[in-house]
Amino acid sequence: MLELAILGFLYEQPLHGYELKRRVAHLTGHVRPIADGTLYPAIKRLERAGWLERRTEPGSRAAPRHTLTLTGPGREELRRRLREAGEVDISDENRWFTVLAFLRHLPSPAEQADVLRRRLAFLEEPSSFFYEGDRPLGAESFDDPFRRGLLRIARATSEAELSWLGATLAELDAPS
């Protein structure tokens, strides 16, 4: 998820490390804050792979700043990761939001629609946070107002996303 976010933000424009960290933190939210010890090793891995380049600029009052730029192979790597988003990327909400944030960078509406259809298939499968054997339990199964609330919120979120997916897929599938 972190590497996808780095590639995605650099696809849009070159950034300094601090600005990149800030944007990734905003995207991932408070749930997964990004530490320097996580971000900078990921940047170095992407740099070693040839997917981004670092250019050093003199600082006006401080140490030199490093500007990160995505390379041509880095742009293709982002598109590949979006096209081939795996089951965890499709099913985990935080990872899905990262995919969704950069899905516009796939050049083909058909490729974009393919990724959305995989998410749609996941959402259409009956599921819950709680099960009785193999049977998913719904909000109505609980007297506990907190579990009932959790399940009602999840259901409302899924219904909103299903509606958006249907409308967006219709748009992407429409002849130009």
C-alpha cells in the first residue's frame, strides 16, 4: 500500500520527501501514520528498482532537499499494480482506498472497469464481522447496540459504494 501511494503521488508530480510523507499520511489517515523508518526505506527500494529518481537541490537555509521523480518504468509499475490489484488490495478498505485514489492513471476505461468489477464481486459476497458457523450475522442478530451499530454502519457504507460502483461502471462501459 505504501509503495503504491508513493508511486501514485509521484506519478502526478515530483515531490520532496517531506511533502510526499504528508500526502501519504493524509491518504492513509490516522489509522496508519507513516514513520520515517517506514517511508524512506520504501523510497530507497523503489529507487533501487529504477522506478524513481532522486535529485538533490540546495536548501535555502537548511540541509539540501531531495526531489523525487517517477521514471518511465515507475509509471508503468504503478499502472501494473493498479491493473493487477490483488485480493487483499480489493478487500481491505484502506488498501482499496489507495487503489481508488490512483485508478484514474490507468489509461483505459476498460482496465479501470475491470478493477471496479473485482471490488463489486467482493462486495456482493455475503459477509460480516461476526459469524455463526459459516453463516454471516447481520445487525438484527444482536442485542448489543455497539455490534448492531458496527454492522449497520458497514451495511450503509457497502450500499453507498455499491450504488457508486454501478453508476461508475455504467459510465465507463458507455460508448464514447
